[in-house]
Amino acid sequence: MRYLKFEQKRSLSRVEAADQLTALAAALREGGEAELELSAGTLSLRIAEDLRSEIEVEIGDEEIELEIEFKWPTAPTHPTPPRAVADKEKPTKGKNVPAGTGRNRAGARNAKRSASKAP
């Protein structure tokens, strides 16, 4: 079910097109509640952290068509907790290095050596 559909068709210069894309890019970069100034007024949208995109190019005999489409859910998504918080919730025993990695926290190889008996 569609709650709102806004479509605008008009002629504009290359510079005006670039200005529209720049405003859209700034809104996407900022995220959250964004406002886009359009000739018909201001469009306010909530922009999610994760988007799906589609770019379509059609070249015909007389024109080139470029469509850029972004989609995201209307319902707010719950972010995954940062790894540091998740690690604090699950206490570990012993060393902080997962078993079998052979590396310490700085990424260097562990200098663990096993004692061997001489023959």
C-alpha cells in the first residue's frame, strides 16, 4: 500500500541537475530526518542507515535515460550493538584471543612453544 507518491518532471540545466544531486547526497550522508528543497516545496524524509540501490541506463536512438533509485524500509531498524558492548555482555574465561587464532590482540603471531623431549 502506498502512503505517498511524489513525482516531478521538468527541464533543467546540467548545473541545476548537479545541485539537486548534491542536495540529495548531503541528505543521504547526514541521514536521519532529511529535508529536500524541490520546486513544489520541501519534502521531509527519514533516511535509514542501510539502503538498497538500483541504477538503470537506457540508450535509445534520440536520448539517454539514467535512473538512480534508492529504497529503504519505512519502519525504523534497530542497529546492531557495537562489538565492545556485545563482548561485555558475554564474559570470557582466560585470554582475550579466540582459540586457534595463533595471534595476540595486536595481530602478532603468538610465540608459544611447546617443550619437546630430546630423543
